[in-house]
Amino acid sequence: MGNEQGVKTITVKELARKVINHEELFIIDARNTDDFDDWKIEGRNIEIINTPYFELLEGADPIVEKLPKEKEIYVICAKGGSSQFVAEQIIEAGFSDVYSVEGGMKAWSEHLEPVKIGGLKGGGAIYQFVRIGKGCLSYLIQSNGNAAIIDTNRMLGPYEDMIKEQNLKLTHVLDTHLHADHISGGPKIAENHGATYYLPPKDAGEVMFQYTEVNDGDVYQVGTTNIRALYSPGHTIGSTSYVIDDQYLLTGDILFIDSIGRPDLAGKAEDWVGDLRQTLYKRYKELTDELLVLPAHYMSISEMNDDGSISEKLGILYQQNHGLNITDENEFRKTVTENLPPQPNSYQEIRETNMGKISPEEERQREMEIGPNRCAVR
């Protein structure tokens, strides 16, 4: 944490640790109400109020009654400028423990927090990178000095840090499908390390760069760890899950902890809903209940475990996840096609970026990804 012009500052990493540790937090979001309603910081013990900064130009009087006397107050805005101003207004109103969040929601959207999920049979470990502001989850597997990354985000720094800290050789970079809600960093990090980039061919028909096909039943050896590809269409026509050492099931955007994947991000909901049902009700049913499900997204903070990870055993999900318990096929079809949230922001542009058809500037990439995760059926 820092201190500037009387206003203390906090980084998104420090704030993320507080959210993951389920600390009590009081936050003022100074963005426009439409932006706040679309997407905000969430947590088990968070109290958050929205007051656009232009309502506080004359001082903090409009919100003074709502502010806690004994608690720290955190102010966030879009990029970190307005929150500094609002924090100053609150300090002038007599409050002392006031923090401006550095970089605002823009920085919040890009923060990755690594969480160790567990060990692997032959030694090594699997880590989940929680993108807390976006709900994206990616994975690094390290085994015997080698590493694989699955569903890489475009912010490569946190993966690079772990590779360097643990002195790993990155050999395999895999995507579960062609993503539509965030830009994949897979091709780039594979290129950086001379690793092989893998993508399901049925999702790669329009891809403009070199990749290696992932096919059902393929097994990849990373150190002493086995990664087995399981074709699991439904979110996309190429969606592929990965079974790690018969311990973990990486489901991509097919199965989440509290919901199931949406089949419409390529405009094919009616066509793909049958594939989705087949995957969830037959292919996954043939797997052991003891597999720990590790999805590519989560919908809400309520899915987060006490250690900050997002995971649950497959057998438990078959008991508790509503999307896995719709016996009537027509009702399933109706549920999946009629309960879809809005499309992710810029999803078509993101798909084209992930195909290599367009190469937006970094600032544009940030803008494309801003907003909540919308990969699930509600």
C-alpha cells in the first residue's frame, strides 16, 4: 500500500488477497451507475455502494451518512483517477482510513492470483490462476521440471514469474476451445518458450497461425504427468476437456461449479444444445466421481472455496448442480436456450483475435475484455 497527497493507495493484488481471504471490506464505486450495474467487485463480506464521482464534485456530503466511522474505506473507479479525487473528498469530510485503488476496474480486470490446487501422482503440482475481476480460470501444471499451461490469459507476467521462480521448461500450451470472452495468451507464451500450442481442430477452421491439433484420446506427457484429451463439445463444437493424472478434470466452459456452459457464442445454440447434453449426461457420466472439476470460469464469488480456489468433485456436482439434473431432454433444451445472459462484450472481435484474423493494440484488447464473465447458462 502507498500514500499519495494524503490519500493512501492499495494495489489490486493487495485488494484481491483481502477478497480471497473473505475480509470485511467497505467499497465505494465511483463509476457511472450503468457500468456499476453491469460489473463490480464482489466478495462474501463486501459492502459496496455506487456513487458516481460527479455527484461528489462539491464534497462528500451526499454519502457521509453511509460511510462507516471505524472501517477502512476503499474507493474504486474505471482507471484510478476519479477514485483519488473522491478519496480526497472523503478525507476532507473527516475520515482518515481511505484508500484509492490503483488502476481502478481496468487493473482489477487484469489481475491474476495463483492458488495451489494440489499435488500430482508422480510428483509436481497444479496451480489455478484466478482472474478475480473477470471470473477466468487458467492452469499451470508443473512436473519434474517441465510445465504445461491450459487456457492462458493474455497477461503473461504471472505465468512467466512462476516458470522463472520454479525453473521450469514450458513444453505444452493448450486451450480447451476457441475463447469468446477473453483473448488467449496461449500462442504468444508458446512462441516465447518454444513450446507447442494445441487447439481443438473443430474450433480452428478459420485460425490463421500454426497450431497442433488436439484430438479425443490424445495423451501428452509433461514430466511424469499425463494429460488426456476428452472431446466434450457443447459450448463450442471443438470443446475439449483435459484429464490430469486421473485426478483432475479441466472442463473448459462446458461445466462450472454452479452452472453449465452456454452453447451460443458462435450463434449455434439450437445446433449445439444436443452436444452439450451428450457431454454432460453421457461422456462425463462415464468418468469417476472422484475427479476434481476445475473449470475455465466461475460465475460468482459464492463458488469460491475458503482457500480462494474454484473446484469441486464431479460426483458432488452431479448431486448439486441443477444443470446436471434436468431429466427431460426438452426441458434441458428450453433451459439452455432461454436462460442465456447477454453476449460477452466484443465477443465477435475477441473470437477473431483468437483466430489471428485481427491484431488489436493492447489498449483496445483491454477495452474488449472489460466487463463480467458471461459464459454460463443462468
